[in-house]
Amino acid sequence: MDHPVKRDHARFRKIIKGRIRDNLKKYVSGGEMPIPKGKGVFKVPMPQIETPRFKFGDKQQGGTGQGDGQPGDPVDGQQGEDGQPGQGEAGDNEGNKELEVELSVEELASILGEELELPNIEPKGKKSLESTTNKYSSIGTVGPDSLKHYKRSYREALKRQVATGTYDSKNPVIIPIKSDMRFRSSNTTVEYENSAVVIYMMDVSGSMGDEQKEIVRTESFWINLWLKSQYKDIEIRYIIHDATAKEVEEEVFFKTRESGGTLISSALKLCREIIQTDYNSSEWNIYPFHFSDGDNWSTDDTKLCLDILDKDILPNSNVFCYGQVESRYGSGQFYKDLHAKYGTDNEGVILSKIKNKDAILDSIKEFLGKGK
């Protein structure tokens, strides 16, 4: 039976998770994200929730309503330094009651999945990433001293002494011999693990401002969170582009801004190169994501983009996702071109329009809702 304190703690965490789920849209649209604390744990701010606690007073004090005093007299601790009641008006702002709660990747992903009704992902094909694990789940008669199982060894010695009549209940001394010794023994199992790579591509030309990048940063965080809950191992690669493309680190990805034109094909070419060089599609689940405001340099480059998608990226990917972040300077034409080519029912291409931060959750559901 569980200890009452453990049950209460579990109930409190259940309340916390429900509160996070209720406020998920506010967290996402506000750009607030859990803070990584290492080992798959995140710190989540929870306003206006306090852990219940008892507060004991001085035994010498009287009970409620006892003692001398008149209505309107200041209570102890409320007088100013001169002995007079404190001056000033009452404040009208709420105090800081923020509680930080630690949740695992699995718990946060579960909240996201329940809120958006996301199906579990079915990995593409049969995985061939092989791992060997040794589990000490059996007992053997030989082994090193470091794996000696003392309880089982003494049990065998007791059985032997009882069977041979050498056990004295008045002087219960048990002395194991070599044949009594038992050792932990491992069973080797081969498992096939699912691994994935996410390749983020983002237009950083002059028409993509800080607000658009913040939308991409927030959306990619929650997408990563869900994919990490679905795959044992996940790698993330980042590509930025204007008229040319290059691979960068995560920090650079969200801070870079260029002023040049836009050639979307440059990003797709680099994405193709990364896949062909580092990720065999028979071993990896591959997720290319491209974010842009929809401007491209020319119709010829758009045709080249569609050709690269058809021949190289779509055949090797679980799904290709394009998110169009609305910008006052962007035409949105690339979304129209992709929609004309693939429509909305293509299993290998998912298109999403992200008007503002309030649309992030809907976009995540569009990208992940097919379970691909």
C-alpha cells in the first residue's frame, strides 16, 4: 500500500499537470517555455499555487480572539519605527506567489499530447539501429565475487545443512561452501531502437523579423519535446538561408538576420546534402521543417525547390513540414505554390499558416496530428 504522503504528493502533481494543461495556450502564445534542468527534466513556473503547509504559533500565545485590545488597534508587527501605525495606502498589485515545478520530458509531452489529441508516431519502416543490453535477471552457480548473491548463497547453505542434518536450531550457524555460492547472471538482449533527426530550415532574410523568429523558436521547442517523447534518440540540425544557406548552431539559428534576397532552393539543397551524407533513410526517421514568410526570388527557383522535394527529400523523409509565418513584408507565395502542387491531403507534405503566436498550438497539431 502506498504511503499517504506519497498519495498526496501524486495528487498534488496531478493538480499541477492539470493547471499546466489549462494554461498551455497562454504559455505558448506568451513565448514562455519550460527551462531545461538536465537529464530530461524541465522547470515550469506555476503562478498562484502554493504547497499546503501547517504553521504553528507560540504555545504561550492565547487562542483566536483572546487577549487585550480594541477594534482598530494595530496588531503586533504592524507599527512603524516610531511606534505609530504605518502610513501609506494599501497596494493594489498581487503578490508574487510563483511556484516552480519540475516535470520530465514525458510528463510535458503527455500534457501537450492530451491537449492537442496527438497520436503516437508510427516510425517509418523497421529500424535497424541495434543495441545490446545486459540485464542481471537470473542466478548462476559461477561468477566473479563482485556479482555474488549473498542471500541466495546462504539460503543454499541452509538447505544443504538441513538436508544433511548438520543444522542446529539452538546454534544456528550457517557456513556456505563453494557449491552453495550463487551469482547474479545476465541475459543479453538485442533491441532495435527508433532514432530520428529533425532538420530545421529558416528564412533569415530582411522580411523575417524578431517576432517571426520568436514564433519559430517557440514552435520548434514544443515540436522537439513531442518527438523526444516518441523516439529513444533524436538529433537536431539547423539551417539558415537568404540567397545562400549554411548550417549553424541552435543559438545562431534564432538570432541571425540578413538583408539579402531569398532563394529557398539553397536551404533544400543543403538539407538534401545532410540527409545523403549523414542519415540513411532506412535507419533514420527524418523530419525536415522549413519556416518562411513565403517570399522566393523567382518562379524558376520555386520549380527547382519542387524538383528537389520530389526527387530527394520526400522519398527519404517521414514527412516534410512547411510553416508560413505571416509577415507584413512577405507575399506568402511559396505556400500557394506548395498547396497547388501537393494540396492538403498529401501524406508526405504538411502545410501550415502561422498568423501569430496564438496560432502556434494549432500549427503544432497540424504538423504532428497525423502521427507520421
